Amino acid sequence: MQFYLPIAEMPVNMLTLLGMSGAVGFVAGMFGVGGGFLLTPFLIFMGIPAPVAVATASAQITASSVTSALSAWRRGAVDLKMAALLVAGGLSGTVLGILFFNAMRRIGQLDLIISLSYIVLLVGIGAIMLTESLRALLRRTQDVAGQRQRPPGSHRWFEALPLRQRFPQSGLYLSILPFLLAGLVFGFIGAVLGIGGGFMVVPALIYIFRIPVSVVVGISQMQILCTMLAATLLHAITSGTVDIVLALVLIVGGVFGAQMGVRAAARMNAVEFRVLLALLILAVGARFAADVVLKPADPFSIVRLEKVP
């Protein structure tokens, strides 16, 4: 069942696209992650141009994060003060990311930048997750990271920074600067690679800043919603690479897949979750590496580059 994508300018099989988006949604629901780090690569592997894949994935992530963000808001599980700082930094990073995205696209290096970035990001994070998960399997009784006591008198580098503020809901008294910086970095990466960054934001908030788990997910969802909405609008305005038809199909498949993933999650061990997710992340990173290193079947291609103003 073929249909035409107007922005990507190519026909695709709707059943294949629904199956792929459903699979990504299943993984997202089962592992509790956004799924953008899988959705964008899979779209690229299907032959959809990288600029369209990144921009359209941003639209899909925006739509899927609305429900989660509103649910956390209603439960009071959002530290609004901290979320505002991450959003402020994230919006700045998103603007910088869009400028970088468009600059690389104009000079014809965007595909290479996206591939190399995914290799570093996925292989690095996948290797760390796999190492920690295997250690947990071998030593079930070890202390959970983030719950260990720090040695007396030890301090983290950002605890001495100025402009400290109290965050009553998170129980912290820290400088606002590291949160602004973290938001900027996550916003930049999300805009360039088309990922919400939940699989980076949540561990950073828990293990680096030691924010209570009860408010971490809500903070992360608010940051993702605002930055991905901004990225989608900026992509649509500056480069016109958001394919609404493709986004709608991805949203439909993702919603159904996520529901099945949540149900499957109840039947699996938490440690096994992390091992499988780490292997999946490493596999996607390896696929990108293979595309960069191996000789292509067709070494020549013709593409239209935009004129540099």
C-alpha cells in the first residue's frame, strides 16, 4: 500500500511505516524512553532524507510528549522552577541547533554530521548501559547507583557556583547555571538529531544533580515538550522539512505500539530491560558506523544542494 510523502518527495509503504513506528512505540513504552533516538535512525534507514527524518521526528515527539507532560502537571510531579530553567536553556540550545542544522545542510555535510553524531552518542551510551546492566546481573546485591553515600567533605564541582536558588519541590539549593547549561546542551542535540533526549535528561538529573525520581520524569517531559515544539516550528519555518503526512502516520503507529509495550513491560525483569535496550542502542549505532565505513553499493549519487547565500 504505497502513498506519497510530499516533503520527502518519495513513495513509501504505509504498512511498513506503521509497523516501524509501532515497533519504536513498543520499545518506548516497554523501556520508558522517548523513542526518538530510534525513530530518526529508522526513518533514515528506510531512505527518507535525513533533514526530513530529523524535523518530522521532532513533530512526532512533540505530539507524544503532550499527554505525559500534562499528566505529570496534574499530579504535581513537576518542579516548575527547575523545569523553567531547563526549558530556558533548552530553547537557546534549540535555536543554536537549528542554525547549525541549516548551515550543515547548505554545505551538504548534514548527513555525515548526523551519522557521526549518532555513532558517538548511541555507541557511547549503549556501552555504558550495557556495562552497568551486566554488572547488575552479576552482582544483584550491589548498591544502586545514586543511592550510595558520598564521602564526608566531598562536593560536586557545581555546588560552589554562584546564583544559587532553592528548589523546594526537589529539596535542593544549587546554582541555576548548571541547569541552564544542561538545558542548552540537550536542546542543541535534540534539534540537530531529532531526539527528545529523555534517555539523556533523566539519568543526568538523577545521577548528576540527584533530583528525586518523583519529579524527574515530569521535569524531563516539560523540557522535551517545549524544546521539541520549538524545534518543529523552526524546522518548518526555516527549512520546510516537516512532513505532516509522515508525522501523522508515525503518531498513529507510535500510540498503538506504546500501549502494547507498557503491557509487555510488566512481564520482564528490570535488569533484563536495560540489557536489551543497551544491545538495541548498540545495534543502531553499529548500523550507522557500517554505513559510514563500508563501501556503498552505488558509490555515486546526485543530490541538489541549496545555494549558500
